[in-house]
Amino acid sequence: MRHRLVLNHITHSFEDGGTRRTVLDDLSLQVSEGELVAVMGPSGSGKSTFLSIAGALLEPISGEVLLDGKSLTGKDKRELSDIRLHQIGFVFQSANLIPYLKVEEQLMLIAKLGDMNMRKADERIEELLSLLGLQHRRRAYPDKLSGGERQRVAIARALMNDPAVLLADEPTASLDAARGMDVVRMLAEETRERGKSAVLVTHDERVLPLCDRILYLENGSLVDRSVKPIL
Ligand SMILES: Nc1ncnc2c1ncn2[C@@H]1O[C@H](COP(=O)(O)OP(=O)(O)OP(=O)(O)O)[C@@H](O)[C@H]1O
Ligand SMILES: [Mg+2]
């Protein structure tokens, strides 16, 4: 199977009181088309840092990210923002909605930025709001939404342009158990049926059976725990 998203030997560190602290240490990952990968790990282990690097939001100190075989290294800001708009759907740990736009406007903005035909955009908005159980909230502003509704709008927004890669940072954190399962089931379907590649950072063990692989971020790199070791 083709690898859509590849991270090769990624290292990243942050300045911490005069010293540099390594967060990612020689991390590598390959995600195929149609594959949904779960990433777990304790708070502070570097999951959001890893996802930001995978989503071209943060440049690693060393190592390389490839999208459909093309390296992101050396691309300028414009090229990277174009790639993010068209090829990557990113669900932030906090929903990050634009406060003065209604739900449907949040989605329409993405469609416009992506040069989507308006009829197609209307249909896609209808489809996503219905899949995420948000039809009745389409004219609401973010401050009138519950935390879980906001999170679901952020997911709809990430899927709006039908990106090949979907990166979601704890998308079920503010959802109740049933709603969390529904949302991940929907992400899994989008991933498999539309041949996307998805990485889901989660603390929610209930959603793991819906994922193809379960990885743990440990000591700066990803460890596969999908198959239990034979003792
Ligand atoms: N911009 C930054 N500047 C300095 N340190 C940072 C920065 N971003 C993250 N860190 C540090 O890097 C480490 C990893 O952070 P990160 O947000 O990736 O963890 P996480 O696994 O996503 O945690 P959580 O589960 O709490 O969301 C933390 O110790 C954090 O303090
Ligand atoms: Mg995080």
C-alpha cells in the first residue's frame, strides 16, 4: 500500500530555562492510504508537537516530512499554507473557531479559500453537519455552542476541503462517550471510504478498536503496541 504521510527521523526540542529539552527524538512514521492511526501517550510526551510537525505547522529541527512522496523541507510559507489548505485537515486540541462567524460561515470560509464551487460547498456543509449531528446549530456563533459542539464544528471544518490527510488532536476530549464513539466512527469511515490517511491523538481507550494501529509516544518516538508481545 502507498504511504501518504511519512515522517523520517524527526527530532525536535524546545528552549527550557536556558537549556534545550528534546521532545521528539528520531521519530519515524508511515501512514498509508485508508489508514487510521491512533497515537497515545502521557501529557507532555510530545503528541501535539508531533502532530504540528506532521501537519506542516511546525518545522522540525531535523528530519523530514513527506506528503505523497514530496518533501516539505525547504518549502516557503506560501507553499506550506497552500498544502495545509488543500491537503491537510487539522483538528486542534482546542477547537479554535473564529468567534464572529456562524457555524455554516466557518465552513464556507474554508470552501472559499479552497476555491470550491459554491453549490458543492453547500452540499458538503449539509452533509458534514448532518454526519456530525449539527444541522440545528448551523446558524449559531461559537460562543453559543457547547464544548462538544465546538469540537464537532472543528472536525467538520477540517474535513470541508476533503483533505487527503487528517490530523486530529484529541477530537473527542469534550464529547460524551457515545458522541465520542460516533465521531471517531465517522472519521474512520471518511478515512477508509475516501482513502484518506488519518492520525488521531487520543486519551480515549474506547475509540481504539476503531483504529487500524495504536502507537505510543515514548521517549520521543512512536512505539507500536497494536500487537501484544508474546511473553
Ligand atoms: N512552544 C513551546 N515552547 C516551549 N516548550 C514547548 C512548546 N510547545 C510544547 N512545549 C513543551 O514540549 C513538551 C511536549 O508538549 P506537547 O504539547 O507536544 O505535549 P502533549 O503530549 O501534546 O501533551 P498533552 O497531552 O497535555 O496535550 C511539553 O513539555 C511542553 O511544555
Ligand atoms: Mg497535546
